[in-house]
Amino acid sequence: MYNSATNLSLRSLLRGSTSWVTALALLGLAHPAAAQDEVAPAQRARDLVGKMTLEEKASQIINSAPAIERLNLPDYQWWSEALHGFAFAPHATNFPEPIGLAASFDAPLLKHIAAAIAVEGIEASDAMVAAGRPLELGAGRTYWSPNLNIFRDPRWGRGQETYGEDPFLTARMGVAYVTGLQGPNADKPVIIATPKHFAVHSGPESTRHSADVKVSLHDMRDTYLPAFRAAVVEGHAGSVMCAYSSINGQPACGNTFLMQDTLRKAWGFKGVVVSDCGAIRDISSAHKYAADATAGSALAVRAGLDIECATESLFDRNSFGQSANYVNAVRSGKLTEAELDQAVIRGLTARIKLGLLYGKPSAATAGSLDSAEHRALALTAAEQSLVLLKNDGVLPLDRKGVKIAVVGPLADSRRVLRGNYTSRETAELPSVLDGLKAALPDARITYVPAGESITDGNVIPPSALLSDDGTPGVTVRYYPFQADGKPAPKSLMEKFMRAVTATPASAPLLTRIEPLVNYEVFTQPVLPDGGKVIASGYIVAPETGTYRIGARTILGAFKFADQPEIVIKNGFNPAVMPNLQTVDLVAGKRYPFTFAMQVPALHFGELDWQRVSRKPEAELTEATKDADVVIAVVGINSTLESEESSIKLPGFNGGDRTSLDLPAEQIALLKAAKASGKPVIVVNMSGSAIDLDWAKQNASAIVQAWYPGEAGGLAVGRAVAGLANPAGRLPVTFYRDVTQLPPLENYAMEGRTYRYFKGEPVYGFGYGLSYTAFAYRSVKVTPHGRDASGGATIEAQVSNTGARSGDEVAQLYLSFPSVPGTAKIALRGFERISLKPGETRKVRFELTPRDISSVSPEGSVQVVAGAYKAFVGGGQPDSGLPGVSSAFKVGRTTVLPN
């Protein structure tokens, strides 16, 4: 073990160029594999905790866990995000937003994507550690993904992060993601996955810290818990994140029904429970469930918490949050030291299983970030996520000489592609307009920019920027805050106010040329304690025209040429709109700018622009005179619908939506396109359901494109050109308007999602078309045993009866015996298959008793005696899509474990 004579400091090793593996070997922690196998990880962790002081134990329960050098324990950062790509590397592959991945109905594809994310994350995090930044967000191997909450209402701003409204689909996609991320051996994981937010969490965003959500036991076990159960019991997820809200009177992170009765006891979970960031503070400050922070921390640990995400660590990597609360809890008798020990042991056990303390972690693969293989995978995923909702025969377009008028605010938008929880560089991503040009090189494409008020902006690319001295790039000066002699800020608000009021140094710490201005909230800054950043230089437009130009940041100011200075003041949240002004630019002319950002420990700032039109409808009329077809790219973006934010605009409030309508300017644009008399193809981009009733009645074709990731623009172009055959299915119901839904604050499932909705949707869950046609026949139900109470095998034949190759998503729905309060129908199987013209294939679904079960009004999971109907087809039984059905019976009611 460690020899003090070597005078080796683990921190000094990790802050140099030494790798994790080398550093641990030098300190005697990298035992041979045989020795590692001799002692169980939990026992090693228990032995290590037995050598710690109370204060050292408490320090390890915070996400920014400090090194304990005398025990050879290195720094560790628990916080990493990988929702649809590794979030802490600007060049990580950006896959479609999870709602789009769900639309693929392809669990094997998602597992492949998760494995690719793990490979990229390891390369990026190892680089952070090797550079001496082991406490940087993303430096660890515990990823806080996937989001397995149920998208019960389209107004919820974070629904885009989920796999949709159906518990079965979410469960299968969740297991695929967890197993892909962790690897084949859950006892020696590559990465530890963390399904979140346990449980029920699904809006509203504005009250998530204080809401007490009332949920029946039926809805809990029928809707909100199944995907988490599958991820833990089947997927063997190594971690789970508890949520902000209270559920039936108890905060989620201290909820005995969820944390103890369900997760630990019923499901046998042995892994790590981590809190959402600030959720432990909320127990006392927001929910008033505990008398103070110490009591709240004690309550959470007793309930089963192991790691607290302390909000302070978002701002200060050297602050270890509220560890003192756990020391005080033990000393005051609110928490036993044995209870604290158990939490720390579980955390260290996870790190040992990862190979980070003993043995050898999975090695990094150089060059994995956005590799050619992963870019191809992103394109495949984007193509598979596209849902063709309507087609009167206009698609695919003739690739030879077709004349297209492209309109809409998102046609040339790049930011909309990437979705949220990503720091993916957007300046050079191909937009839908770029994708159309690439897929239709012989077409004549006329682009009509959007109006002035309906753009979110693109990051200004390096090709349009010059530094102060006229060289390519931007001149950036970094000014640290001056020492003011005041006590170090402790709370999140104190740190934010310091950024508002502190005085930057008069001279820059560093001046350098950056390629562009695109600091992300998840990007480690030059100024770890905050400061002021000033970017300056010239903007050079590639073509003469009207632009919306400006900046996006938290606190700052933007001055462009002779325009009035824009002062920017936003609350701390990355989901802020850019502050833009309309200007006319001449191609090739240099326009000076200055962009000052005064920020806390994390930089967040972008220099944005987008071509616009002062008279878009008039330009559209002119462009469509000689066009064969109009392609309108409309929708919203992941800034408008988002995690808790300060945005309040028509149709949006604090991250949630208040309307399902497209913005009014877009509706006017669509009507103007229709008035041209030319066929209109609508491409809608959103992370949630939009009212597409007008388009259904008036457009010739509709493609739902979601937030399709870095290759999304190319995918849309290829689908329109017929180079890809769309086959995605809706993972959510597309309602007509909010009057069809109960209030967002009501968590009861009655009247929500396809399983309980009694109205007529615009497009139903599971719906989607293709450029070819399919037929189903010969459905067969074979019970496992005397009847189907022990499970059943359901088979059917699927044939491609069209003239093109294509994918079909075969879906199995069960209709249950009539029991008041239970679901009328439910998805219980799906398989995406590729068929050539004339080809026939058998699909086979193996149903367990749980697959055949339903939940009683009292919350009992049971296979109910009675008559069932199985439908296998391209959508729901009443969707109008082809399918076949067969009845079967269950002779006796069987109650299953919860």
C-alpha cells in the first residue's frame, strides 16, 4: 500500500498528465485482478469506511467527493449527464433527443447508442482526470441517465427527455439504455447508469421543488413505477436518482414507500441512491417536512439516500456542499453513525465495482468522440426517429430537377437539432435546409427566411468572425473577480449575487483568440471561481440581407456596430432566449462587436444570429410562383420547452407549455404557403405533441422530426428525397388542444395518454406511415401451460406488400377483462423489422405473466381471469393501420409481486 517515503500526493498526480490507472498503481491501489476477486467490493468498502473519521465519511456523501489522501482515496465527481450523448464534451456525438429515440421503437438500436455514449464519456472523463480536473462535472463514471419518467402530459417541459407516455415502451427502452451503458456485467460495469427521477416526477416545472403530488396506488404501480422496476430488476441499474417533489406527503428523497418499501425491499435494490440537485435542501426549505437542513439530511439517509447532489457544487468545484449537515446529524443524535456508514459503503462499493479504486477500469478508446462510426450511428438514429404522419403521395420527391420553396423559422436552424442536456457544438451542424440540398443536388431550392420574431438563433460560425487584429476568430479576455475580503459565499444565491456585484480585475488574467463564442453551461471555464469574459472583434456576413443578431447569457451586455447596447439580465438557467436585434448587413463588410459576460463559476454565453425576412409572406409568394412544392419547417425548441426556466412567452411559462398550438407567426406562414396552391410538406420539430390538426386537414405530407441530433438535418433531407424510408411511431398522443386534458397539476392518469384518454386525438400513440405497405396475417396465441396466466407466446406473419424496402414496427396490444379504473388497452410488445418488397417474416412476442397483468383499482398487480384480445399490427387496433387479432382466456386470477 501507500508508502509515505514516496512522498506521492494523489492530487498532484491527478493534476498532472498521469492517468487514473498509473496514479492508482503508483499508490498501491491497483491490485492484481486475482486479488480483487478475492475480496468482495462491499467488504473492501466497509474496511475503508472503518478507517475514516466522521468528517471524512460525511465528505463522501456529497457529489463532489474530496480525496482522503491518508487512505489513498482520490477525488471523485458523481455528477455526469448522458441523456442522448455525453454532455460535457463539445465534440461528443449528439444523438436524437430521447423522445425521438423512443419514436424509433428500436430497443437494440438504443442499446448500441448507449454503448457508444459510454465509450465517448470514458475518453472525455479520463482526459479531465489526466488534466488534473477530477472534480469537474463529467469526470466520473456515474451517469445520471436515463430519464424514465412518464410523459403523461404534453405541456411538461422535460417530457422531451423521456421515452414517451407508455410504461411498457419506457421500460423496454430504459432497460436497453441501462444495459448498453453499463455493459454486459453489472457487477463490473463500464459506467453506472442512474434512472431518474424516482418517481412520479413529470411537471409542472414551476412547482417541482415544493409540490406535494397526490398519486393513487393504482396509478403508481400501473404507470409511474413499471419502467423503474424494469431498469432495476431486469437492467440491474447501479444507481437511481430520487426526485424533488413530495409524493403523498413525503419528499421523494425521504419517501419510505418509494425508497424503502419499493426500491430496497420489493425490488431488492443494492445500489446507490443519489438526490436530484438541491432536493435534500428542499426537504426542509421548500417542503417544510424537516425542521432544518440537518434534520432533512438525516431523514434522507435513513430513507436510503447515499449521495447528495449539493447545488453549491454547480458553482464551486472546491466546495463540498452540505457535508457538515451529516456530521451535525450524527452528533445531535438525528442519525446514527452506522446509518451514515451504510450510505458511504454503498457509494464506495460502486466506485470499486467500476475499477476506480482497486483493479482496472475500462480503458478509454482514443478518437471515439464523434468518430465516423458514431456519426453514422447518429444518422441512423435520426432517420429511424422520423415519423411520417401524412402523405398523399407527394413524398418522396422526384430527385431530378424538382423546384422547392423552403420556408419556416427552423429550416436553417442548427440549435433546434441538438435538444437539451448537450454541449454539442452547433455552429457547423447541417440544418434541414443543408440536408435538403445534400439529398437533392439536382433540385432548385429557394429559401425564404423566417420573420423577425420567430427565431432562436444559430451560433455565429468561425467563418463569419474576425478578431480585433483581423485574424480568424474572436479576441477573448478573461478577468477574475478581485479579492474583496468578504467571507466566501456558501449558498447558490450568494454565489450568483457575487457574480452580479463583484468587481472584475482591471487587467485580464488571460487574452487569447477563440474560434467562436459558444460557452456552454456544462463547459469547464478558465475562471473556476467566476469572473468577467469580454469577447470582441468583427462579424462578417457571407451574404447581404437582414439578420437577427445578438447574444445569449446570464448577465452581460452586447454592443453591435452603431446599434444600442443590449443589457442582458437573466436568472441562472441555461434555458434562456437570446437577446436579438434586427440589422441589415452587407456581405464581406466588417461590423465591430463587444460581448461582455459576467458570470458565476460556469461560463454560459453564445454569440447568435439568423437570416430573417422583414416581409416573409411576400417573399414566400414570390418564391412559390415557380415552385413545385413548399416545404415548411416549423415547431418549437428545447429552450422554450425546458427544465425549470424563467421564460414567460405566449404559450410557454417557466419551461412548461400552456398551449399545444404552433406559434401564431408559424400558423400564418403555413396558411400563406397553402394559399400558393402548391403542395405543402410540413416538417415539425418539437420535443412534445403539437396540435397538427390544421396540417392534417391542409398539408400534403407531415413529418414529425423531434429534436433529431447532429445528423437530423441530413436525415430529414434523405427522408424527403426517398433515400431513407421513415418508419418511426409516435411515443405520445398528439392531442387537439389542452381542453382535452385534465390540469397539468393533476397527476391522476384518468383522461391521459392512449390508455385512459376517451377523446379523439389528432394522431394516436403508435401511429406512423411508410413509403411502402404492409399486411398482417396468421396471428397465433400459445399459452404457457393450461392457460395464459403463466404467460403466452403470440406470433403473426408480416409482409411487405409494396414496391419499396422499408421498416415496419409490429406492435402488440392487449385488451383486458373489464375492470373499473384499469387501462382499456396497453402495449405489451413491439419489434422493428426490415422487409424487402414481397418479403414475409414472423414476429414473435414472449409474454411473461407481468406482461399480461393489469393493476387493480386498489393497486394490486395481477393477471385477471377472463377474456383477453391480442392485436398485432402497425399501430393501435383503431388506428386504421393493418393488423390482426385473436382472443384468448385466463382461467384464474393470479397476484404478482409489486
